[in-house]
Amino acid sequence: MNRLSIEERSKIIGCLVEGNSIRAICRMTGAAKGTVIKLLADVGAACGEYHNKHVRNVQSRRVQCDEIWSFCYSKEKNIPADCKGVFGYGDVWTWTGLCADTKLIISFYVGLRDVIDALHFMDDLRGRLANRVQLTTDGHKAYLVAVNEAFGGDVDYAMLQKIYSEPKGKGNEKRYSAGECCGIKRRKIAGHPVKGDISTSYVERQNLTMRMSMRRFTRLTNAFSKKVENLAYAVALHFMHYNFCRIHQTLRVTPAMEAGLTDHVWSLEEIAALVDHSEEVSA
């Protein structure tokens, strides 16, 4: 890290948050592959630490949650026999909690799609909120246990389940075409959720932003994460950039500014400098 200037780090970080692969970044910047990966690990850890410390006491009215799939090392069907059941091999899910008003990502967690990780995610989300919220999730059953354990009765909670038709087409055309949404079911779970605010549209749109901004999440690619730790670092960097650097088109400010967590648009240099600050604190 000491061999890279802030400007050099910022250039690499800028490439990372715009959806480029590691090898593409090496070609664009002239940096070695190991240098890029080392920077990703250092800045990702620093971004995760900053988010954990500063994205707290968030004033929100409506929160939407979702999970997005990716994989590490190999697809689930191709995992070696001695690695089956080991986290970091095969399916990996990233849980996200988004404020529908400020578009701020309040909480995120990289893990499995089971009740234990749902509990971890919801506990973290609850600890970052300053007030009672209306919460909407999809129909994943793990949320029922996790929300009840984390919030108790102090939440207005509803599930929204979308109903899809069979994809049209034949062969690969059918395989890669999404089914058409032909209906939704809204289910009140706890409290008094307002029917018109039961939605997961914003957090599902964030899924697209993630797939466009992180090459590791692009479908049908060889740029997937080989190690789950690097996936977690990439996710932390993405959300730091999304929350603090990226001006939201409809808000005209960053989500962090809209949420009152900062008073200016962060630069890539500020994100790069988090590494030095983290090293000074640890020292």
C-alpha cells in the first residue's frame, strides 16, 4: 500500500466501482494483479469499518430488504466433494436493507440464505435505525423468524410476494428470459403497515446497480470471486461509493447526504484515504 499514491489508488478504485474486472483494471492502469487485489482488500476492509461505525442512528420511515445471489469458487453443481457444505464455495447471498426515502443502504451482509444469516442481518439493520419503521421484504420464510427476533413488536412489517409466469421462448432463449410478473400478494405480518408503502421496488433496483457496478455479480461471466473474502470487500467498497460518492439521479445528492450522514459528495481520494486512517487507528 505504501508504494501507491492516493492518486494511483483512486484510479484503481474508480475502475473497481464502475464494474471492471481485475484483469481489465490491470490493463487500464498498468498495476499488477496482486496490487489491485491487495488494494481491494485494504480499501474494502476500511470501507466496511467506516460503514459499521458511522452508518448508525439512521432516521428512516420505510425500509426495503432483499437478497441477491452470486457464487464463489465455482457454481454449486461443480463444487469439489471435499468442499461441499463449506461457506465460500458455491452459492453466496448478499442481504441488503435500503431506506426507500433516502435510498441509503443501511445494512448489508454477505452470507447464506438461511435463518441464521437472516437473523444476523436483521439484528444489524435494527441496530442502525433510530426509530420505528415500516419494513417490507419478499416472501422468503427466513424473514419471519429474523424480523420477529430482531424487532419484536416494534415494527410495521409486511411481505410482498411477486407471482411470475413461465418464461416465453425455447431453449436458451427461455433459460435466460425472466418470467413476466403477473401479480403480487401483500401480506401483513406485524404492526400496521400502510398498504401503499408495501414495496420492494427500490431495493430490487439496487440489485441491478450491484450487478452493473461489481463485475463479480455479472451473470454468465468468468469474473466471479474466487474467495468469499474478496467478494465481501468488493461489496463494502461498492456500498461506500454508492452511499457517499454517487449522486442519486432523483435526489440530486448522495444517499448519505440525504440521510444527514455527511455534508458533501465524497471523492474517490477520500475513500482511498480511509486505508491510511484505518492503519493509523490499528497501529
